[in-house]
Amino acid sequence: MSDHVVIIGGGPGGYEAAHVAAQLGARVTVVDTDGVGGSAVLTDCVPSKTLIATAELMTEVSESAELGIDFSDHEGDAATTIKVDLAKVNARVKNLAADQSSDIAARLDRDGVRVVRGRGRLAPGLSVVVSLADGGEETLEADTILLATGASPRTLPSAQPDGERILTWEQVYDLDEVPEKLVVVGSGVTGAEFASAYLALGIPVTLVSSRDRVLPGEDADAAAVLEEVSKRRGMEVLGESRMESVTRDGDTVTVTLTDGRTVQGSHCILALGSVPNTADLGLEEAGVATGDGGFVTVDRVSRTSARGIYAAGDCTGVLMLASVAAMQGRIAMWHFLGDAVAPLDLKQVSSNVFTAPEIATVGWSQNAVDAGEIQAEVVTLPLAGNARAKMQGVRDGFVKLFCRPGTGIVVGGVVVGPRASELIHPVSIAVHQSLTADQLAQAFTVYPSMSGSIAEAARRLHKV
């Protein structure tokens, strides 16, 4: 009889693991609570990037005058405003998320994966007790269990969302009317993305950052470009401003800072980080260790401290990206079912901040170089000199490459600019395959193209 794999959670870590396990001949059951695809598909990654796609178009339109595009109304007068229908935007967002969830569910069905609707909990003897959505319970005996329960937006007692004007990032898609003024609390990736998107949609935005700059965890040069561009486009950025409370009085939301200042708006988005969905999972009884913040502790092949139990995705707190969650889930199944497997290497993970401009990174960072964690030569090439960038009216952004002295092997990179999420891929391949800067430089690029700047940066790392 084939091994029975039970997966608690239907997000990227769960459904990608299910595909691998089914491919390798296992019998697979996924216990899903909120909908296949998890928060990544239904309330987080897919919805937010769909919203941002509209914001990107608004940015392109609003800055198209220098390209010779003139918007006029039906009487020939110049159009003075471009408006967004937020109700239509959010309806599209939710429909696309639902369609994506349905597509994932259909593929799981084709792979022979059983999906059980309900909430799972670890039980003695490597089993899972499911409180079924339709009532009653079912016990699933397993040969291995994968925890992929994800995480939820962090809130504070002094800043409680009401789902109407004080919102987490999961609640913004119920907005039908355009906010008169939006306050975003938190300048990490989530806060920066929503602040950038809503600014592009024509909404006045104030970003409250407890740190001295936006995106404190990202490349400092990249963050500086984003902050400068955001301010130029009208965003108010309050640095070193820690939130104390968020309150609502009718149609007005007030954010009170720890120094006594207040910021008012019609709406507020709380981007305060995430907490793992690990409550009432039976972790302690099963011997599954957790670390700071309650995140499940795993090794590089996704094993927990309990034999036969793996974990993947945001509930582990390793690196909260859908791509990492999916890889953790695959690695867990490859490892358990005896297929070829390589441990997770976070230095090969490419990531992107979907702001305007985008910020994409892979491999070793400038912070690591500055701290002496790795020796690397660095070249930064502004996009302003790129022919395609000039044609498209792009002035902001750059390409930065890191390579090892002596060998010239590319160990990291940063791209800041439009579609940086696409431009980072050749750098990601170079890092993954340990290519040298010369090898990266000698691959043909199209002229004119933004990717030409990656090859040019690599050429500047050439040593005679």
C-alpha cells in the first residue's frame, strides 16, 4: 500500500507538496480550511498583485505626456483627471482570486488528491483529527504529516481593525468607494506595496514608518530610490514615527504616534507583520517545537522536531514568500518519499517588492558585504543611461551586481525599475548556476532592452 501523506493547509506550501507527493505515488489528503490556494491566492499575493497591476497602468498613463500622448475629452479639451472605479477593481481582484483557487483545486483533483474541508489538528500516533466544515469529525491516519497552515495579519490591542475604515491587508478588497485619504502603518514590504499602489490610484497616502527609511530589510540604495520617487509623486512619508494607537470616530481615522503627534485619514491599513496560524494545532502534544513568535521550527529539508512531521510556508517564518513556501513543501515530500533532494538555500531565493518602481533581489546583499560576511566586488549601473529606458521615459532605478573577487562568480544582485521582477531572472540563474560575471556578460541581450543593463553591469566587473 502506498504511503499516506496528510497535509494541513491548502496554500502554496500545501498544494505544491500535494502535487509532488502524488507524482511520486503517494496517497494524498489535503485538509483545507479557507479555500484551496490559501491566503496567498485568496487574500494576499494574488489579490494584491492584481490591484497593483491596475496601479501600474495608472502610473504609466499619468506619466505618459512626455511620450507624446495627449488625453482629451469628447469636446477636445484636455482631460484633467484619471479616475479609478475601485468597486470594479476589487470585483476583478476577487473574481481572479476565486478563479485561481478553482484552477488549483481542479489540478489537485486531476492528480487524485483528496481535499477535506475542515480544520485539522495533530493527534497521537501520527494522525490528524479534522473538524469537518459540514459538521462531525474525521480521523486521518498518516505515514507523514505536513503542516502548511500559513499566517495571518498581526494586530495590536490599540489598533483593532473594524473591516470598514481600519483594515488589515486582507480586508481592503471590500472597499467600494475610493478613500479620501489613506494612512498606511508599517513600511515593510506589505506597507510599501499598498502605499505605492493606492498612491498610483490617485489617493492621498501617508506612510507611517517606525524606522528611519522605508523597506528597512531591503537594499538601502533601492529603498532610497523608492522613497524619493514616492515623495516626488506626492506621498507623505513619516520616518522614525512609531504608531501608538489607531482609533475611529465616524468617518475619520486617527493614528496617534508615540511622540504625541496624530495623523488623520478616512481609512487606515495596518501592515504590522504576521503571526503564524498555529493555535490549537496540537503542536506541543505532538512534540513539534516552536520558536520566537510561535513559528514552527524546521530544518533545511522542512523537518520539525517531531518524527514524521514536516512544515512549510509562513507558519515556519523562514522567509514569507509563496515561492519559498512551495519549495519547502516540495522538499519535504522529496525527502520523505526518497526522491533526490537538495536542502533549501535562501541565498538562491529571488524576491520582489511590487512597488513603483519595483525592487528585485537575489543572493547576497549589500548589507552582508558591508558587514564583512562575504567579500564581493560591487557594480551599480543606473537605468537612466539605458536606451530602452530613455525610450520609455524611465529615469529611476539601477542594476547592481555582486561577484566574488578572483573567481568573478556572481553571488547576488539588485534590480530597481519597471518589471524588475522579470529582469532579475538572468541574475537568479547566474547565482544558482555559479556563473561568472564574464559568462553573464557574454550572453546575448536584445538591443535595445532593459536587460542590456544587466549585461553591461557584468562587463564592468571584468578583470584583465
